[in-house]
Amino acid sequence: MKRKEFNILNWLVIGATVFSCSILKAGNEDRVGAAGATQLLVNPWARSTAVGDASVSSINGIEATFINIAGLATVEKTQIKANYTNWLGNAKINYISAGIAQKIGDAGVISVGLQAMNFGEIMRTTVDNPEGGLGVFIPKVNVFSLGYAKMFTPSIHGGIQIKVINESIANASSTGIALDAGVRYQTGKNDRLKIGITLKNVGPAMKYKGDGFQTQAVYVATGATGSVQQRSQGYELPSLLSMGVSYDIFLGQAKTKSSAKYGEESTGVAKEGKAQHILTPMFAFTANSFGNDQLRVGLDYGFTATKVAFNLRAGYVYEKNILNVENRTNALTGLTAGFSVDAITKSKSALGIEYAVRLSSPFGVIHTVGLAISLK
């Protein structure tokens, strides 16, 4: 490794570690469920979901804006992606995500993304009218993100992202800001070994405000009525620190690495023009500030030929009591799986479809499906 690369990597890792240690109380069981804005923990993208979010070190493209922003630096020109999730299965929550990434300059990539949850119509009720009859309202949960990543050297990628969170109900709303940062290092023949670290959802506490906190009061001394503004309790963001490692195992006959990557899968073609078979095991550890720590294991098998790339994926997320129905604190039961198919043009651009499944109890099966366009 060159001395310059070594110094950059050291400073990035040390900075992320010191910063994270100053704010996180990872795995504190007493704080489970105490955070708000937990939609920030829901992966909206199919390819990384299929491996249980274990791709902290290997994620590429727009999906890196959720897993590890450093992977955004791998976009070669333009990438557009849209996904849909029936979040929590039978709960009938529609989760829509869209994003675009564009390379700027020789090594930088900028991204813009939007995630939105739709809960449907909910009946209005009050203390005086607990049975409703006052119409309906539609809760809204949106996350807007703006990210930037750069390839500092061929081996080191880093990135940062700012997210604006907005939540609203009939007569109250809350807005907050969160910051993500990440770094990735890759080495070995054909960059097979990758190591990643990311710090996510760091920001000030959020608080609901609005007319919903106003009540009518009667002054005993005068009998007059007036409006009283009540205070709402603030809530923290679900900050976390993730570290991961992955290794590409080349099973085919190609002697050189592929010319491009989209998502986590190899969708390029070796210079010899031969088909490639790549198996990528990946591991990650997530330290949650308001939840149990998690161990993540993922496996990605990719087959790439001249005009098509196919990937089959599976993963598992383990945390304390995940197998105990009575004491489990997570609606997800750990198992994930999925696949993607990309059609590759002569210019090496790709149009792909992607799918992932998560198992939940008691809400049922969660499906994520989407489209991805990668231009070169």
C-alpha cells in the first residue's frame, strides 16, 4: 500500500471511530424503542436488502446511500433507481424510494434521493369524539437525501450525506436533519478484499409542533376561556455504527476483473469476453444506539455474460432474542433473499430488475421490487 493511501485510510477510520464513540451507547437494552424516526433504519433498496444489509464493504451505486455512502463513488456516469416495498406485509404501508446519482469531475459522485411512506387514511378522533365521525387524515413520513462521495485513490472511497426528515399528522409535524459518513478500502488481486465502516443518522433531537398541542382552558377566577400551548417531548434519532468485510471469489475462467459494477453484482464483461461466476461472502456488525447490536451475514452469487448479468442473494440478521417470540424486539425475523437481472448493452450500460423478500412476525412477508438504469 502506498504511504499516501495508508495516511488517508488511517485518518478516515480514526475520525469515524472517535466521533462515533462520543455519541453512541451501542446495544443499550434500556434504550430499546426509545428513538424516533425509525424509518431511517428501513432499507428501501432490494439488492442490499437481499443480503441482510451485510454489504457495508461491497455496496456500489445508489444503494450505497443507505448502506455506506462511500460506495456511491463507484458510479461511472449516471444511475437511476426506483423501488417499492409493502412495508410490514399485512400492515398495508406503502414504501416508495427513488434516487439518481451523477458523476462529476474525475472522481466525485453526487446523489439525490427521496423515500416516502404512505399509511393510507386514518379516522380523526378526539377526546370528545373517540368514535370518530370527523373525517380522515393521511400521515406522511418523508426522507430527502443529498450525498457526495469521492474516490480518493483507486483503493480508498469516502463519502458524506445529509438527510432531511419530515413527519406529519393532521395537526402536528416534525422536521429534523441527520448526517451519514462512510469510508471503504479495497485491496488484493482485482480488489477482491473490501473493508467498510459507516456512521449513520447522527443529528439533533426532533420534536413535534403544531396546532395539535393547543387546548382550550377556562380561567377559574374570571370564567374566561383561552388557548394553552402544550409542550411536546423531543426524541433522538436512531444513530448507528456499522463495520463490514467482503471477499470476491472468482469461480469462472476470466483472468481479469469485470469492467463495471452495478449494485453489488458484477455486470461487466471480462476483457477476454468470457462469462464470469463470482461468489461474494460478506459480514457486518451494527452497533445500534437505541437497540440490540446486530450481526449480519450475506452471500451473493453473480453470473455475468456478454448481454446479461444474473445475481442470486441471501442473508441473515442476528440480534439478541431474535429467535425468542416472547422477548424479540424486532418485527423482522432475520432471513432475507432476492435476485436481480440486468440486460447489458454494447456500451456496457445496464437496465435491471430487482427483487428482495424479508420475513416478519406477525405482519407477514415483506416484498421489495424495483428498476435500475445504469449508464456509461
